[in-house]
Amino acid sequence: MTTDQFARYVHYVKTSDLVSIGKAGIPKAQMARIRSKLKNQWFTNIMLKRKIAQIHEEVHEDYRVAEKRSIVDYVLMDPSERVRVNVPKVPRMFKPSIIRAPVPWRQSFLVSKQFCRHNLFITNPIVQRIRSTWEKRYTDLRFVTPAHLRTRNDNPLSPEEMRTKVLEQCENAKSILMNVRS
């Protein structure tokens, strides 16, 4: 729906004189239900009299607009009438909302998020300094280097040979980390 078509629809709702047929307005029982939701002290307070009158008028005005809108919507149910007034479809009052079903992992996600927020001190200056020191000194350090896991003729290693090479490389990296002094 274009803005011009929407403006035309709003114009019909605002200026329609169709409601003059039934000028009864909002039913008294409905107003009594609305009043029952409010505190009785509000109606006796002198300071709130003007505000109550404004709210009362607002309820009546909203009811009149709803009446006009429902009549225009009813008229626009006829396809030939929609073509005549150039309003191809009736706009929705509320945007459609998407409701997501609960997921079983949501609670564990929230617990993990809370744990990370409280226990990972990423913004702590000491942690940042340790991290920058690590990046400066040990950027090239690898616990396991895949290039060293190959044989001379590119044949795959046996599981036992691979295990010993991986453990050997880990020990080398450990000795580098343990022997460094600042």
C-alpha cells in the first residue's frame, strides 16, 4: 500500500459521516467497566477533575474513531468498492508480531552468559596487559605444528609416531614457556 493510498484510507476514516446514523456513542455499561478499573479517589479529587474529563473525552473520541474505522473497513470488504476508492487493501491496525517458541537450551545459555560476564575479566587492565605480552612474545609459538607431523616422503604417520611427535612438540612449547623470565 502506497502512502497516497494510506492517506486516502485515513481521510475516509476521519471524514466519514456514516456514524451520524448511530450517534449513541459508547455504551454506559462499557464506561462503567472502564471506571471500575480506576480508583474512586481519583473522581473525588479536585486536582484530577480536569484530567479525568480529558481522559473521558479521549475514550469517547477513540470509540468514535473505532466506529468510523469499522464502518469503512466493512465497506472496503467489497472488492468493487476498494477499486472505486483506490484503496487496494485495508491496512492492519497492528504490525504482525513473531512469537518464538521456547527453546530447551535458553536457560543454559543465560547461565553461561552470566558466568562469562562475571568471571571473564576481559576489561581488567592486568588481563589486557597479559594478553598484549602474550601477543608480543608468543605470536609465533605453536604447541603443535602440522608441518612437523609429516614424514619425509609425505606418507601418513602411524598413530604411535604421531602421538610421540605431538607430545614432543608440546614439551618443547612447555619448556619455552617455563624458561622465559621477564
